[in-house]
Amino acid sequence: MSTSVELAGRFTDRRAWLQAGAFVAVWMLVYRNLTPLAEGAFALLPLGRDTRFGEAVYFFVYEVPKVLLLLTLVVFGMGVVRTFFSPERTRALLAGRRTGAGNVLAALLGIVTPFCSCSAVPLFIGFLTAGVPLGVTLSFLISAPMVNEIALALLFSLFGWKIALLYLILGLAVAIVAGFVIGTLRMERQVEEWVYDVPATETEGDEGMTWAERLNAGWSAVKDIVGRVWPYILLGIGVGAGIHGYVPEDFMASIMGAQAWWSVPLAVAIGVPMYSNAAGIIPVVEALLSKGAALGTVLAFMMSVIALSLPEVIILRKVLKVRLIAVFIGVVATGILLVGYVFNAVM
């Protein structure tokens, strides 16, 4: 009996690998032919690229499949990786960690651990009740949305490894330093009292997962994440298309250029009330850069949208008192401002 079960498991694993291989092959074929496919689709429309509207439409037609393809591949890969870094295991790794080393580990784990605004409260409660210090918890909550795999993969594919690496380093620095600063301020009393009364739950292991189960987790992540964020992607690409087709380069350079010192704080102030994610905001980043906006200013805008979004702050208000939220926003915003100025200075 055990032999037949083992053979069935091997067959299932092999089939899962074949499906994954076929997916990657089709993905590469389509991605390599994006330009002729986009031009063919655009040719079916009664438009020419010699007008602002035509150029905006072509930007939309080309960017939608490109971003969706990149997002699908990244989400699938990270869905598999995340089977090794469940929220429960992450919580166990961070439990009892001291400020400093714990902030670094939390920020690094934030890159590969599932997170979205809707999960901020349960993750926050679970971490604190497991003994994770407040500052370490906040390093994780800052890093997870801001320095996530989608942002890094899209930055790498669109702008190259240097910009993606610099974003990774500076984004982690913001998460580590902000969590460390808040931790040293000892603001545990600024957490709502009921949070500490929630009983800790047992951690769940995933050591026994087969590769078929891990690959299926990747497919599930694609269905879940891509299924939820595609409207924001279309909206973001639509905004980017409008900027690409209609906004004059001189105008964008004048208000978001490196020479205007006030452009970085203005970009952060504009970004905070917005709600989007990396996949939805990066097409806007691409369009802004093509129109002459400074890299640091644009990335500060991007960071503020995905790390300090108003909806996430509202959600965190359930567990944090107003004073701690104000400190959280102030420290993170200061870090983002520094990132913007550093990028503008070195790029």
C-alpha cells in the first residue's frame, strides 16, 4: 500500500512540474512577442500613433499584457516560495527577537511573506501575542508592502537591476530604521489594550508539503492575487497612458524634477491619500519617468502610495492609538523623503 501511495505521489509531482514547465514556456513565447502582438492589436483600431490619444491607447494596449504577464510569473514563483515562509512560521522566527537584529530579520522576511492591507490587523495581533516586540513588528509591516517581490520584479524588468537593487536597499533601510526608532521610543502603551488580551495561537508547520502542493499554492496565489489586483493594474495603466499621451515633458520635469527641492515632499503628500499596490502604481511610475520626472521623486511617490496608504492607516487604527499612528506616519514619511533625495542625488 505504501509503495502505491508513493508512486501516486511521484506521478502527481511529475504532472505538476510538467504543468509549471508548460506555463513558463508559453509565458516566454508570449513575452518575447509582446511588441508585434501589441502592434497587431493596435492595427485593428481606427487610430494612428501620430496623435496624443493614439499614443495613449498604444501605451495601454502594450502595457496591460506586459504588466499582467510579469505579475503572473512573479506571483506564481513567490507563491511557491511562500510555502516555506508562512505567516505562522514567520511569527515563530521573530518571537523573542530583540530590537536591532530583530528589525533586520523582520524587514527581510517582509519581502517574501504574504501581506496585504486587509491582513495588517491579524498579523499585527499575532506577532505581538507571540512575543514579537512592537518595533520589530512594525519593521515587518513596513517592509512587506513596500519592498515586496512584485515591486522589485517590475522595477527590475522595466528599469534594470541597479535601480531595483537600490530600491531594495533603501526600502529595507526605511523599514529597519523606522521600526528601530519606534521600538526605542517604547510606545507599547499606545497599542489598544484589547490586543494584548488576545490569546496566542499555535503555529502551523508546512514541512510535509509535497512539490505538487507547493506548485498548486503558486497557482492559487495567481488566482487570488492577480484576481484581486487586476482592476488596479488597469486603472494604473490607464492613468499612465493619460500621462504618456497628454502631459508635456517640460511640465512634468518642472514639478517633479530633481532641481525642485519641494517635489519630493509634494510627491509623498500626493501619494499618501491614494490607494494602490506596486503592480498598479508602477505603470504610473514608468509614464512619469518617460515625461522627465526625477527618479527619486517618483519612487518617493510610489513608496508613499504602497507603504503609507490611507486605507492601511485606517485599518491599523483598530489596533494602534492615534499617537502611535502619528509617530508611525512621521517616521516612515521621513525615511521615504530621504530615499527620494538620495535617489535624486545619485542617479
